[in-house]
Amino acid sequence: MWRTIRLVGLFLLLVSAAVWTATPLHAQQIGKFVAIPAGSGVDNALTEINAATDPTQKLALLDKYAAQLGQGDFAIIFDEQYVNFYLAQKNYDRAFEYGEKLFAADPDNLSNAVSMMRAAAEKGDGEKLMVYGEKAAGILKRFKESPAPSGRSAEGWEQSKTQVLAANNDSITYLQQVFYNGAYQSKDAAKRAAQLARFAQLFPDSPYANTALGVAATSYQQAQNPAKMLEVANGLLAKDPENLGMLLLLSDYYSEKGEQLDKAEAYAKKAIALLGTAKKPDGVSDEQWQQQTTLQKGLALSAIGQVNMEKKDNAQGIVNLRMAAPLLKSNAGSYARNQYRLGFALLNLKKVPEAKEALTQAASVSSPYKALAEQKLKAISGPAARKKAS
């Protein structure tokens, strides 16, 4: 009679147990299978270690039996015990130490990768989180690409791998969540963008992949790296043509730069159409959803208005910019920019009083456009301007 000990974090044990009772234990793990004879020295040692409730006693037993019995592949079992003991004690540096020992003995141990990512997340070590995220992705990639063992048909092996991945779905989802959250929380925009783009590359099938790319694109914009922003945003839009965030980001960028105006207009109009049928996500209040969609529609209309101006259709530009104005009031920067644009469109049609009003509104809120609007107001209200008008 044989049984397998594959100790993972307590947060996974209940889920794993429910799966493992239905099929042979070793068929569900990713990594080296270590079988332990029931009633053997290792089996009895683990029973005694796991029965100990006092941390000092548990560690003493673990040290004793690891020294006596932790040779060969059994070192994997005891290293896992050490990892989980130090995780429970929140001694993350020691958990990392034994996690590295475990990887040396079993490089494709997915459970260990999950434990290491948990330790990195709880410690708040973003660098280690990225390192172990890469390692976890490599483990999964090698497993998915592994050829059928001798004596197994390729079709049967693929079916087995699908079952194993399904059995480990909770672990895989957990490590993706931790990786994504760790990258997202990076305060440095350039680092955040690069890490999220890397996440999407490592886990292209993750439900968080597109969200990661969207945040990466806006983060590259914040980091003033337009080339990378365009690369990521256009790549995501090719993958997800109805991605509202990327439609707005690109329409805004192209219209502001006066580039690819037809594309900018088409993207903005598509965004408005999508907003008309968009469904409120779970966890978002009606008030938050209304504010978000109102602002997004305002951004799209402002982008169209800017395209109109670039195409010398100032009259139509004024129409779109005026429709955008009330929708953008919740965001000072976007509202000020819209009114600044409106002021210029009105000046182009020599509607000076209305232009002054729009520019005054642009200058009335704190934003990068405040000084620009004040400067333009001074220029059209000064002696030279009055002389020209008379």
C-alpha cells in the first residue's frame, strides 16, 4: 500500500483533497511524484510532525527526521514541510531558503511556486514575486509542451495533461492573481507597464491578460513612452477589437497629435456605440457606473471635436466639443482641455466673446491648461487685439 504526501499551503489543501480522492494522487500534481510506503519510517515521521501543535516542537521534530530520513527524493517531502512551516510562522526568508532547496530537487514543482509567490506577496517583495511568477510560468509551459512518456499515446497524454491542469486550476488562478496584483501595485509607471506586459506574455490565456495589457498601455502613457503605449494598445485592440479602454486611449492620442485622424474618429465613434450597450460590471455601484460612462462618452466626443478642428471643420468641432463639456466636468484636466479646444475652434470662426467664455472656463479649474488658457485670454484681450478688432 502506498500514499503520496504533497504538502501545499493550507489555503489549497481542502480544494486539493476533494480532487485527489477521485483519482490517483500522483496524476494530479505537476512536479516530481514521491511515493511513501504506508507505515515506513518517513510515513511515521510525517504523522508525528503533523500531529505536533507547538511550533517549537514541530520544528524540532522536522529537524530531527529531515536529518535522519531526508535523503534522495525524500528531501522533497521534508523541504515542503519546512516551506509550509515557515510560511505559517511568517518567516518568509526561511521559507524562500527552503523553497530554493526544493526547486533544486524538483524544478517543476508547481505547488512550491505557488507557495513562493504567496510568501513574496505576504512579505511585499515585488522583485521576488516577479521572479517566482516567471518560474511558475516556465513550469506550466514545460508541462503543457511535454511529450508523451514511453508507452503512452499522444492523444491519451494530452487528455491527461488537460485533466491535471483542470485539477490545478485553483493554484494556477491564485498565482496569476498574485502576479497581476503585484505588478499592478508597482508605483513606478514604467516598471508597472513592463511587468504587466510581461504577465500577459507569460499567461496569454489568463482571464487577467487583456486587463493587464490595458493597464500596461495607460502606464506606458503615464511614463511618457508613446512608442510602447502604441505597441501595446494596438496589439490589444487587434486581439480585442471592442476594447473600450483602448478605443478611447488611441482616439484621444491620435486626435491630440493630429495623426491618423480617420482612425481616431472611427475609434471614438465606435466607443460611443459600445457605451450605449455596455453592461455595468459586478461590484460597481450605479453611481460609479454612470460617472464612468459619462466621462468616457465625453472623452470620445472631445476627441471627435479635435479631429473636426484638425480637418478644418470648426463648426462641427464646436458642436461636438460643446456636447462633451458637461460630460467631462468630473475630471478637471479633461474638462479644461475640452474648453481650451473649444476656445480655439470659436476663435477660428471669429466668435471672440464665446471664445473668451470657453477659455475662461478652461482657466477656472486647476489643470495643465490653466496657464495656457490665461495666456490666450491675455493675448486676445490685450491692446493689440483691441486695436485689431477696431
